[in-house]
Amino acid sequence: MGSCRAHPAADQISQTARAVDPADFAARTDAVVVAVLWDGLEEALSLVGAPEGALGGKTVIDCTNPINYATGDLIPASGSAAELVARAARGAHVVKALHLFAGASWPFTGPPESAPVVAVCGDEASALDRAAALIGDLGGRTAVVGGLTSARQLEEAAGFVTRVAAAGSNPRLAVPDVDPALLRASQPADN
């Protein structure tokens, strides 16, 4: 985002948000949330120096949905947006998270037992912990579903949600209500 648009955008976000020149971005943050359209993902990463290692050692949370919003189809033939981020952002610790919840969903202020569960995946434990802490600050809970190779499945879920919504139904009602505690209770005990 050019500086002519960045300052008004930062003002709109909050009084504490600051516009930063892309060249200075990486030095001013410990964690990065990538929330751009698929078509602009590689350009956004290049703009902040990710291919040169500017995000090395940082937690990078990828929220990209690489889907065709008209059909719900995943755009990449293989792999995932999160894996593309990991390849493009040399040395970064990438976590796939927050791609199913619109920014307006946060912060969640309802009862903790009703807090949204954010499925996350990544290969670096400290990055998963940082993502979980940030999601907790937003009022959400996390469910770690695997390493970064699980990101494609999470991105396909975004396509499913898009298709169900386009069909005129609430995606929340399109999946069964499964209580993990009941599943564990129904399993035979190992002797």
C-alpha cells in the first residue's frame, strides 16, 4: 500500500495504528499477519523484503484464501498459500490461521465457551504459541491441526464455506456439532 493511502487507512483502523514504509516494516514488528488477496500475495511479500530474509525468525500468520469466490474452488493446483508464504518469506515461521473469520468477527466478547475456534497449522512450536496468544487476545481459541502441509485442507475449508454461503445457507449449520469430550467418553478404555 503506497504511503498516500497508508496514512488514512491506519487512521481508520485505530488511533494506535501507524503507517510504515514497506522498507522499514520488518524491523518494526515481531509478528506479521498477511491478509491480502491471493493475486497480491507474492507482491506484498516482496514489497516488505520477505524473499531477502527480512521476515526471518518472525511469526508470519497467513490469512490468505486462495479461492475463486464465485465457485469456492481452490486456485493453486497443489500446495497452499501458506506454503507459498513459507517459500517466499525466507526464514519466517509461517502459521496458517484466521482465514475463516472476517476481521469484523473480532474481538469476540461473548462467553469463553462460545468463543470461535480457529484452526491453525504450522511447523514451528514457538510460532504456533505466538499465534495462539494473539488469537486468545482476540477472544478466540485455537486448535492445532498439524504442520504447514495441513494448510491446503484449511484453505479448502474456506472454499467449502464460500460454496455453502453462496447456496444460501449458513456454513455453521453445514457441519455436525461434535463434542470431543463425548467422543473420548465413547471410546473403549485401553487395558
